[in-house]
Amino acid sequence: MSSLALTHARFQLLETLRIPMALIGSAFFPAASMIFFVVPFVGDDRTYATYATASMVTFVVMTSNLFQYGIGVAEDRAQPWDPYARTLPAGAAPRFLGRILAGLVLMVLSLVPVVVIAAVATEASVSAGGFLAALGAVVAAAVPFTLMGLAIGYSLPAKAAIVLAQVLFFPLAFGGGLMTAPGGAPGFVEVIAPYLPTGAAVRLMWAAVGDFPLQPASIAALLIWTAALAGVAAWAYRRDEGRRFS
């Protein structure tokens, strides 16, 4: 199982890295936002630079998983190899686990430019404990967006999946308060943000790296979103399998 999963992960990574623009695209917007907005405006302020970096990290987690799984799975389903691979005796688990492992590696690679810019060009800083807490927050935040991507990828054809992923990412980012400092979003955003997956995730990140209070409502919202998206992703996978292999 483990060797097969690693083989599938290697295949996914090689397929993505052969088209470097796929990786560059997911890291470009957060890195550009760091350079053009964070560095010149709050780069000298330790607190705000740290919170802004946490926001951009959350943005990368969202976009990387949403596009990697939402579009990647939908495109794979359109290829002849996918239905053949799903009929092999090894089953779906190694391919599924391999895709998750590859997605985690690509997410980490997309995070590197944001972290490097923050370390080199801003006063952002975090303690060792805060860094470990931030790693845990990244993992927790990645889960619902991975499930969201899988739900999109298994329920829609490639063209529709591309459109839906593109339509979702900006409202989720803005509505979750990723574009502003803590407490600096417009009033209606401050009201809805803690209950969106992006808002709940970034508040967890802010609490990990700074003095932002941990909000039970946001944690509950993140757990509810994770459970709901897991249900939708499982339904989409079974629906796709039933349509194509029954």
C-alpha cells in the first residue's frame, strides 16, 4: 500500500512539475501581495506583518488545495487512464493517498515564497512554539479545502470545475477577511468571516502566530465545514463511481 501510494504521488508530482506554470500560479498571487502590499505598508510593523503573513499562508492553503484537487481531479477523470486505474485490483486507496501526498508537497512548495519574503523583507516573527502551532493550523486548514477540491473534482467536468474554483476563491478570500488585518474588514465581512472556512482557518492561524484570541465559534465552524465537505466529497466520489462503473 505505502509503496504504491508513493508511486502514485511521484507520478502526480512529475506530471505537475513538467508544467511549472501550474505551481507558479498557485504561489504567485500571495507572493505578489506580500511584495506589493505587505512589505511597503506593514513590513516594518512586527504585529501586522506577522498577521499579514499568516493571512497569505492561509490564502495559499486555500488556493493550492482548491485548484490542485478541484481542477486536477476533474481533468484526470476525463483521461482514459483514470477509469482503467480505478479497475485495478489495488483499489482506489493508493491512488487517493498518493494524490493527497502530492497535494501536500505542492502546497508546501507554494508556501515557500511567502515565508521567505516575510523572513527577508518584513519584521514578521514568530516564536518556536508559535511556529509549531502554525504548522498545526496549516494542516487543520488544509483539510476542508482539500475536501472542497475533491468534491468539485469528482462532481463536475473539467471545464465546469475550472469555472467554479475560480468563482469560489476570491469571495472566500475576501469574505473570510484574508485581505485585511484582524478587525479591519468591512462590517458585514467581520460578521460572516468567522463562519466561513477561510475566516475560521485564518483566525486559527492568527491565534497560532500572535495574540489573537482563539474563538470557539470559528473552531466549531471549521469542524462543521470539514464534516460537511467530507460528506459532499464522499457522495461525489460514489456518484462518479456509480455512473462510470455500474
